[in-house]
Amino acid sequence: MRNVRIKPTFCDRRYRRRTFTINCNNRTILTTVTSTPAVVRSWLHRVIISFSRHLHTGRLVVGLGVQWRENSSTAATLQLCVGRFCLILQLLYTTRIPLCLRRFLSNPSITFVGVWNSRDREMLSQSRHVIDIDHLIDVRHVAAEKRGIASQVSMERLAEMILGMDGLDKPEEIGRSNWNVSLLSHKQVVYACVDAFVSFCLGRDLDAWDWNRYRNKNQGAFAGHAVCFVAQAAPMDPQYSSDDEIAAVEDEDHQYHYDEDCGSYFM
């Protein structure tokens, strides 16, 4: 992928965890790839602490993406991104889904966003872990209603028009590659990470958390409709501050430890 660099920062084969620093259009994403429930819990704990005020006011937006098994319609990976924190969970190799993640995904006050994601919920529910998501939105529809952008545009085009990300591309051959493997390639890690990160950025900039209330207001719907899960959010800066986005980078995930079996430093 153009304008993207990846650098491995940690590799622990015992706990099936790899971390990377990925630079996408001069934006840094701290990425964790794992199939270990304990690592998922640790990542989620960090996110909840870092974005607690967004969560408590119903303004938490999470980029979500799914890659599927070869010759199958079930999910192989689940990728989540909040701020600069990205998690790529290898569903085919995890023993179970932590309860904290199930609760996170089913929390009605969290808005999960993606692009061209009409099958994501179905693929996750049909996976062997039977994962349910409560509030999943395709940001193309938000962009269409709020910005008047055609709903058939690609993620790359949305990123250019809304985020000013020029030259972003998602190679089809990577998207259709073998996601069943236990060790994802650097190109696959970049593809999955960028997919979730751009989704998050689009959802954040479009205030996707407010979309249902926005639609109800424009359509004259009753203000107390059940989908309006935030009645009065406390006033706050809609942008995610850098302090929230980058919390405690000095922890063990970001030590510059490198295992030669995990691949080269750059693609």
C-alpha cells in the first residue's frame, strides 16, 4: 500500500502477540496482532481507560473491519481501531472470545463503523465464536446524508474527500489473500489495520455516534425514540485529543524487541 510504512516493535511467540508501528499518511497507529484472550483484555482495558469520557457520554466511535476465510463466508479476523490503537484478532486461532470484548461489542452506547460492511455482522455471527455487534454503521450512508456524498463511493475516495488522505489504496489481491494463515504477512497487517483506522477516522469526523439522532431530527421523528441512546451528552471537544489517543506508550508492548522469525522491519 502506498504512503504506508510498517515497523515491528514486539514479537512474543509464546503469547501469540506481535505489535507494530504503522505510519499511514503521516498518522501513527500502534497495532497489536494476536489470538490470545489475555492480550485482547489488556488492549481493551487500555482503550476503555483512554477513552472513558467518550464512552460515558455515548460518543465513542470504533472502526471495525472483518477479513474472511478463503472460500468461506465466516470471519477469519476482527480488527478494531480507536484513536491510534488498533487490534487485529485472529479468530481462527483464538480459543475463546473474552467476555469483556463481547460486552464491548454489544454495548449500545458504542458506535462501530466501517465501509461497505453489510456482511460483517453476518460473518461474525456465523463464526465459530458467534460474535454479536449491537450498533454497526456503514459510514457511506452517514456521509451521504450529512455531506451529500454519493453512497457508492469507495473507502479510498471517502478518505480523500473527508480526511484529505491522498493516494490511499487497498490492493484487491491483499484483501483476497489467504487470511487463514497463523502468521499474517506485513502486507496483510497493514491492510487490516488501515481498513479499521480509516473507518474510525471517517466515523469520528462525521460524528457517526450522532447519526441516528441526526436522522430522527431531520425526519421529524419522536425525540425519545429508542435508537437515540444519548439524550444529553456533556459538551466536549469532538476531536480525540492526542493525550487520549496515545496513552502510556512506554509499556512492554512498545519496547523495541525484535524476533528474527517475525519478518523484516519494512515491507
